[in-house]
Amino acid sequence: MRLILLGPPGAGKGTQSARLEQKYGIPQLSTGDMLRAAVKAGTPVGLQAKAVMDAGGLVSDDIVVGIIAARIEEADCAKGFILDGFPRTVAQAKSLDAMLKSKHKELDAVIELVVDDQILLSRIEGRARETVAAGGTVRADDNPDAFKKRLEQYHQLTAPVSDYYRSVGELRTVDGMAAIDAVTAEIDSVLGK
Ligand code: AMP
């Protein structure tokens, strides 16, 4: 099964992807996680991406498309995958279409988690507080200024991705403000499981 989870930062894509990964035995491919790993490892991609990520901007389409193109070729993606945080621009969505078409593969579902901005802001503040309480390090882009920028980028560049999939009849929306288990149940029902 090949799935895309769309939605703003803090919508719960990571939480729901992890559950889908367990349930269907397909990997969660988070471009954010892959980029953070590249930054940590100090690879050329990481060095290029760090400043833009810290400021809450978007890494170039070429970089993330290249990362995903290579990743979906790996053996664990043979049965499918869950894309989390990709595509984030219409150009990325079109590149993904071309990539899948060239492999004679199709998407099974595109699911958008819908959450109001105000709720996202309080969730992200909560996530930072919980991380600090647990002795962890808060993500550099989870501070209020960078988060505001990430939300702006979402409305400007990523919301059109939902319109793109809606226009081709592939988009399904789920209320991401419901309790975590209720969101999971709604995703299952969208997937017909
Ligand atoms: P995330 O963990 O999905 O919130 O992503 C964290 C950051 O990584 C984003 O704010 C962007 O700077 C970068 N990023 C992740 N995925 C993409 C993508 N598909 N396109 C461009 N930048 C991305």
C-alpha cells in the first residue's frame, strides 16, 4: 500500500504514520527525519539543509525529491510506504507522480489531517514542554518564530498540494483534532480496513 499523509506541522502525521507502519508492515518515510539525520551526520545534503530547516523554511525540491527517489527503491519499500512530510509543494507532487508512473506504480490513498492553526500552536508548545520535562532537546524549528514560518510555508506552498490531489479525485480528509485513537479509526475507515 502506498500512502501519503498530508497536513500542517503538528497535525499528528508522525504519530499516525507510526501506527500505520506497525499495522501494515510498510515503512514510514519522513523527509523531516531523513533531513535531520543528514544534518546530524554532517553530510553535504545536511550541511545545505541545516540553516533553512532551523529557520522553518523549505529545503529545495531537488534535494527532497532525490532523497525520496532513492529511498523508495530500497527493499523494505517493495510492499509500499507511508510518505510523511512529502510532497510539500506541487512540484514535489508532480515529481512523485512521474517517479511512480515510470515504475508502473500508483498511490493507494492521499489522506489529509485537518487541524486549526490555533490548536497546532498549542500542540507545538506542549511538545516542546514535554521534551524539556523528559530531559530531551527541543527541535531547533519548534520555537515560536520558526513554527510560525513553518505554518506560513504550509499555507502558501503545501495547502496547494491538497488542492492538487483533490483535483485529481485522490484526496480524503480526516479530522485531525479528534482524539488520537479516533483519528486512527477514521484513517482505517478511509482505507476500508
Ligand atoms: P518535518 O519533520 O516534516 O516537520 O520537517 C522538518 C523540516 O524539514 C521542514 O520544516 C523543512 O525545513 C524540511 N523538510 C521536510 N520535508 C520537506 C519537504 N518535503 N520539502 C522541503 N523541506 C522539507
